Amino acid sequence: MAAMAADGWLAGHALQLVLAILAMVQAEVDRYVTTCGLLHSYCCLRSERALPFTAPALADVPLVDAVEVTVPVPSDGAAAEVPADPKAKAGKGAPPKGGAAGAGGVSPEAALLSSLSAIVASHCEGVDEPGEAPAAAPEVDGAQGMRTTEWTAYLHTATLGERAKLRRRLASLLRYGGALLGDLRTQTGALYEQLDAWLGQRQRSEAAAGASLVTIMRQAVEEVATLPHKLQLQGDNLVIDESLLLLPPPPPPPEPKPEQSPIADRFTVVQLEGLATKLRGASSGLTLSAAALCDVFCRLGGAGFDASSPPLPESWWPLGPPAYSKLAALFCGRDLAAEAAWP
């Protein structure tokens, strides 16, 4: 912000305001000179004679080439030091009229006061001198002489009125320019305060984002874990790019087994899986004896049927070892030592 205050933009804006006010002053001076000439022509026509009159000369308002304005910067509470640069740091204004000298290094208020004081000294003299007499008119007798004297006095009074009007308008322009320059300083100070608040808020946001990044990385280091996603700082935001994976995604969860309600006269899928597991454990290689098959059914039938998933269908609950022996004989014959192929 100090560099912004020292680059001369405020002095350039102040110079534009000063030149605009001086352009209005030039317009008032030109109006005064033209009005005085018009009054003289009017009075000469009414008096039917060429009245003596010294017309005010056309004047060029002294312009300025550079001004110096400083506004304190909120960060350090001191006025910014604006380096003097008469070439490019003063802004662009209207071209000087009449080769007016510059006023580099002065305040804009002082530049305005100096230019207006020069115009007042050259064009507003005699306003505060009520005893000033009008210019002597040629001595003519009769009505023509009275008419000449009357319009000569009228011309003198009207010219004094125009001078007073010019001075009042110049004073108004001076007050108006001072108020504009004061507003410029006030608005610049408010601008610096707003920029300082924005910069402070941005710095706090960036510090918070950096602290969040450090916290995540420190936690990953302490846990000796690889970050699953890419972390990126974008301005004052911590972005977790979930589209870029640093680790392979975890495997999907296993699909749950289909639920099947118990059936009275048939095995469910869960019951068949349990029976196959028991038979596989009781087999010896590729064969299963009738005794082992009968023993497996006896153990399953004696396990109880109060579980959420009974090992046997409900129609098998009343069966006992004789029924299981007959079931084994269907595969192995009546000899309990015989073996059946398994699985």
C-alpha cells in the first residue's frame, strides 16, 4: 500500500481538479472582459458619443504543472512520502495558456490561491474604493452633455459591479475547489482503510488455509499414513482434490448373503452350506463312510433347533439315529463300513 501511495496517482488526480477549477476561473475572467466591452458599446450607443473607457486586458490564468498531496497510510499511520517526479507522476491536464509557470512541489490549495490572487490583483482593483471617480467625459453643453455625463457614470457603476461580481465568483470557486480537494483526501483515506481491511482479511484467510494444510500433513506424518487425496492451496482456500487419488481405492464391501426363511421340508442355502462343511470335515479324501455320514446327521440332529437358523429342516427334527442309518444305507448299503464317493 505504501508503494501505491507513492506512485503519484493522488497528485495526478489533485492536479486534474486544480486544472478544472482554473479552467472555470479562466471562463469567469473572459466573461468579465467581454461584459465590460459590451457595457461600453451599449453606453456609447445610448449617449451617442464615444465615452472614455479603458477596457480590461485579456488575461491568462496562471496554471500549474504539478502539485503535491499526501494522505497517511493506515498500516503505519504516517504520511506516504511521494517522490518528486515532474515528468510522469503529475498526471495530464489542459495545455498551459500563455506559457504559465508551474508550481511544482506546492499543495493544490496553495496553487489555487496563488492563481486566483494574481487574477484578483489584475482585474478586481478599485472594488473597495467607493470614492473612485468615473473617467472625465468631454465637456458638452445642453442635453447632450447631460446624457454623456449620465451614461459615463452608469458605465463606471456597471464596471465596478462587474468587478465585484468577478471577485465574488472567484471566491466561490476557491471555496468550491478547496471543498473538492478536501473530499479527495477524505475519500483517499477511506480507500486506504478499506484496502488495509481487505488485505488483513485476505492474510488471515491465507494463514488459516496454510494452518489447515500443515495440520493435515502433520497428522499424516505422525500416523505414518499416506495422504489419500491431493492437497492444493488456491489463494486462501485449501482444496482437497478427490478426483486425484494418491492411493488405490479400498475394495468394495462383500455382498451380503441372500436371506432365506426356513422351509419345513427342504434345506435352505445356509443349511446346505453347513451340511457340506460337516461332510467335508468327516470325509477321508474322496470317500465318506456310512458310519461317518450317520454320525454327522446325529450330531446335527442333536444340536438343538432353538437357534435363529436350525441346522436341519423342521420335518427332520423328529428323526433319530435309526432314520439316519437308513439314509446312509441309501448311499453306502447296509454295511456301515462301506464308503461312498465324496464329494
